[in-house]
Amino acid sequence: MDISDGLLALAGAVAPDGGRGVGQTLRALLQHAAPFDAAEAVLRRREGWAHCRLDDGEAQIAGEDLLAHVVRLRAPLRLDDLPEAAAFPETHRRLSALNLRSLLAIPFSAGTDQGGAELSRDPAARGPEGAVILARRFGWAFAGTSLHFLWPVAGLAGRAFELAVALTALTDRTETLEAEVARLAASPQAQEAERQRLLLELEEARRESGEAWRAVDAARAAGVEAASRALDLEGLLGHAAAERDALRDEQARTSGELEAERRSGRELGVGLEAARGRVGELEAALGEGRSREDSLRAEAEHARGEVEELQAQLAGLRAEAEVAREQLESRGREATEATRARESAEEEVRHWRAEADRLRERLAAAQADHDAHVRTLRQELEAAHLAASDKGVALVAAEERGRELEARLAAARARRRR
């Protein structure tokens, strides 16, 4: 579809349906000219920004930060990759949530042409405030998109959306007033004054609706005129097709080189930040090293003094060790003599132990003899006592014999003790 047919289709889609027909027509035109994964048309209303998705999605794509920037800039804005949207935090968050990476925003109200010249200083002539938003899930999706088609389509689409919304509101108001007039017509006596007032409002609404339709006709005529101008532009563009193709090739090559430079720049930036961090760490380490060096110098001086003191103590210890060695040698000799004396004493102890064993044997034999002698004496004493009891005459003799025996017993005990 060429540009003239597209503009005429947009103008013919204006109807009191809330902009649904305009949105469907715009979707078909954009899918042909600039394929997208997500798209929306955003129009500023009194209550705020009104988002109309042109695909099957429901979430809003562009944030107020990007829309305000595009409306103020009045020129297309292209974001080739997600990091470039960091300047618009709300839009960046929405693109991340929808898994979209590249974006193209074309405002309804153009302030300059593609050469940068001012188009009009009249706000009414610039069209409504808003933009067409296209987005894709991969980067650099709109690098080769031609704005010769999208520029006039977006401008007419903004006016078409505005007129469709206005026609919808006027149609709803007209139908409401007509229903109210019909209701009041059932009791003309009681509500004649209110009916007259509503009739005046109905006439005013019809007049505004007529003006809106006239605006629609003017928009359609403008679409026809724009189509005619587009045909002229296509004739001019035909002469520049070769140059455009060459520029596209150059742009594609430049885009690749630019992306490579951007990647290199990002890598260099990361490397620079890492180098800065490393330099900071090294500076901190250097300062710590210097303080550590001073501390080590002081410790070295202290250690040097301690070494000298220890060397002096070592010399004293060496002298003491020499004296101790001499004493040790003297004590070694004494120990040798003491060992010899101990061996001699042990030999003598063994001799006396053997002698003591012999004496114990002799003592045991003497004890046995003594015990036998004592038993014999006791027997003799008992016999003597028995004889004394029987023979009183022999008593004296027995007593003497007993004393004799007792003396002998005392002598034997004395010998045993010795």
C-alpha cells in the first residue's frame, strides 16, 4: 500500500466508535511499513494520557517520561537497545517487564521536518499531543525504518484519533439529549421549560456535531491533499532511491561499526571502572604499605637493639657455657669415680648380704636347737615337779635342780640373744 492510499484509509476510518476503526487501520499500515511486536497510540486528554494498544496486548508500553520528552521534542525518537532507555526509568521498567529491547516513537505533532526546519508555530496546526509507539523484542529493529511513510501517517493518525474521540463523545451526548427530549415530550405541560432548554442544548450539540463532521471532512480533504503531496514526494523520492539505498547500506555498515564501538566503549568503560577501583585499592594498599614500612622500620630499630643486647647476652652465655663445660667435665670425672665407688660398694653389699644369709641360717639352726632344749628343760621341770609332789624329801633337791635348770635356761636365753 502506498502512502496516499494509507492516508485516505485513515481519514475514512474516522467514526464515532472511540477510535477503534482508526486503530485497526493504523495497525494494518504499521505492520506493512514497520513490523512490530508491540505497538500503541497514546493521546493526551484532559484526564491524562490515553493509551490504545494496536496489537493484542493490554499493558502500557511508553511511560510518561518518554511521552513528555517526545511531545516536547516534536521529532521521532529511536532507542536501539534496552540500555539506551535508562534515561527514561519508567519506560525502561515497562520495556523490561514486556521483554522488549528496541523502540520507535513518532509524535502526532511534528515541530520540524526531516531537515530540522520549523513547520509551524501554531499549536492548532501542529495537531494533538501524543505519539505512535512501536517496539520489538530484539535490538536495532528500527535502524533501517523509513520515516517518509511513518511521518505523515502518524500526523494524520493523531488528528483521526482526536476527531474519532470527539465524535464519539458528541454522538453519546446527542443520543442522551434526544432520549431526554423524548422523555420530556410525554408531559409537555409540566416540563415545557426544561424541554425548551434541552432542545437548545440538542441544537448546540447538533451544531458541534456538524462542526465535528465538517472537521472530519476537512481532515479527509487534508488526507486527500496529503496523499497528493505524498505522490509528489514519492516522485521526488524516486529520484533519490539510489542515494537512499546507498545511504541505507552506509547506515547499516555504520550501525554495525557504531554497535561495535559502543560495545568496545562499554567494555572500555567497565575496564576503566575496574582500573579505577584497582587504582583506589592500590593507593589504599600503598598508604597502608607506607605506614607498615614506617612501623617495620621502627620495629627493625627496636629489633636491632634487642639483637645487640641478645649478642651481649650470648657472649655471657658462651662464657658461662665454657665454665659449665669445665664443671661438667670435672663432674664427669667425679661421676666416674663415684660409679667405681658405687660398684665397689655394691660388691661389698652383695658380700654382706651373703654373709647375712649365712647368719640367718645359723640363727635359724640355733633357734631350732634352743627350742628343742627349752622343750627338754620344760619336760624335765615338769618331771621334777611331779617327783617333788610325790616325794617331799626330794623337794629340796628338785628345787635346786629347778634353780639349776632355770640358771641354765637363763644362760641359754642370753646366748640366744647374742
